[in-house]
Amino acid sequence: MCLQEVGIEHWHQIFASHFKQLGYDSRLFYSMSKSHGVAILWKRSKFHIVDEKGVRMDASMDVCEETLQTDNVGLVAALRFGSASNMESTDPYADSVDPEYRIDTGVPPSGEGIIVSNTHLYWRPGACYERLQQQIAMLAAQREMQEKYPGFPVISCGDFNTTPDDAGYALLTKARPVSLNEWQLDNLLPTTMTDEEDESSAETTISYAAMATAGTSSESDDTSTKRRRLEEEEKQAELDFARDQERVQRLLRLIQADNSPLRSCYSTYADLDASYRTEQWVGEPIYTNYAKWKGTLDYIFYRPGQGLDVHDIMSLPAEGRLKPGLPNERFASDHVSLLVRFGCA
């Protein structure tokens, strides 16, 4: 089970003990500057944890050569099949939520198990570039774990804050090389200007056009200075644009170096439930988030060919039960739950 935006105080005071009574062990990982984090839970009668890695997105310099300021996190756990009864004495921190805690029991990577990844990516709609960095950081953590446990297939869950028509979704799920359209590429460019700067630039462009129509012969010294400054700014903007394009291309090379695309368990849901179809994209449901903004942001991914098969997926609620918006008396979150039953070869 993977949960996002888990309140730290609520976890301590309510959830951890209740899940323990229900037979679950768990891990919570969070940023020191936020009051919530991501949690992975498992039935102790079916799994025991052998390794875990917390991912701090803002410390991804070693992966993406850039730092972020988002305070987003992710968590990757290696779970071996079998009861945890014989592991309790060697895992004294089973209920710990220490954000720096990482377990490595020294158990050799033989036998069967799974790797579960959980994350909550940056929320700003225009931050596709930042989310791409975060996706790369999570993929690197999954790859590191799978190198230690090569027989363990990967299940990747989370609130990716990415719609199915975004470049981020295509780069996770499409066969390599991925072909992106112009709109997707434009959205990947870093957002380097504030709204105030954009407005200022627009006003200056109008002023520049007025000066240009007046001709150069009657320019005052002040007008000439403004013209030169605007020409310099235009050259700098061209340099910035070329630099941003190269930054995007670097990330595209990094993410496409992984030749094993993921598959979304709900990628054909709209074919099964016509009420969840949309003209914006094919296959994925029209929404998993139903608040003021409605759309699909949440996914359960897996890697085909690694021993996992999707047997069943849970139906999503009828829209009438969600109106006028979530949360409501039936659903405690503004996101609906996704549930998949896997078969392991």
C-alpha cells in the first residue's frame, strides 16, 4: 500500500498504531520542511522488508546535475515474500519515521520479492521540467535497488502530478526513442521568468515597437539607450533559450537511457468504463483527482517482462458519488484510490 501526503502527526497519533493492529508493517519518509510525507505499508504475514532508500528530490545533483527547491521526497523499499516473524528481532525500527533512517539487513539478494516505489512529485502545473528531474531521480533509486535485488520486479506508485498527455507520462511509458510533440517540448522548458517579469517584458516590447516606427533619425539619447538595452536583452533571451533547450535535451537523454519503459495498470481503463473516457487522451481515466481541478495525476506503474501480470484493477467511483468535489462524506481525500491485484510468475 502506498500513501502520499501523510501527515506526520496523524501518522504518529493515529495511523501507525491502527495499521499495526491490522497486521501491517510500514515506513514513512518525509522532508524536514514539510508536515507530511510518503508511506509504504505491507502485510507482515506476506512480506518482510530487506532494504529501503529515501529519495530527497532537492539532493538530485548527482543524477541531474542540478538542484531543486521543491522539498518533494520519494521512498523505495525491497520486500521479500514471507512472514516477518523471524525478522522482528533484527528490525528494531519497524515503526520509526526517522527521515534519515535506512535499513540494510545484509540479507543476500537471493529468493523472491518485489521493489515498491512511492512518490509525490512537484505540484505546480507549469513545472514539467522539475518533475522530469524528479522522475529521473526516482528511476535511478529504483535501478540502484534492482541492481542489489535483480530478481525483484518494480512497482512504481504515486501522485505524479502529471496528466497522460504530458511529456513526463510519455517518457515513462513509451518505447524508446520517444517522439514528443511541439507542445510537450515547450512545456518541458524551465520556467525561468516570473509573471511580473513577463508582464514587464510585454510592456517593454510595445514601447520598443513604438520607438521603431519613429525611425532612428529623431531618436533622443534616452531612446537610443533604451534601444540598445532592449537589443542586449533580446540577445540574452536567445542565449537563455538555447541553454534551456540543452538542459531539456540532457534530461531527455538521461531518462531515455533506460530502455525499459513502464506500463500503467489503468492505461486501458477508459476502454472498460465509458464514463471515464475523455478526448484529451486515450486509455487512462479522465480523472483520479476530483476537486476544483479535475484530471488524472495518479498511477500504478510496473515493468512488463519482469514476472508481474495485472490480474484485476479496482473500478473507480461513479462521478455522481464524487460531486460536487472531493473530499466529501464518502471519500476523505481529493484523490480516488487505485488498486491492482498482481500475479507473480
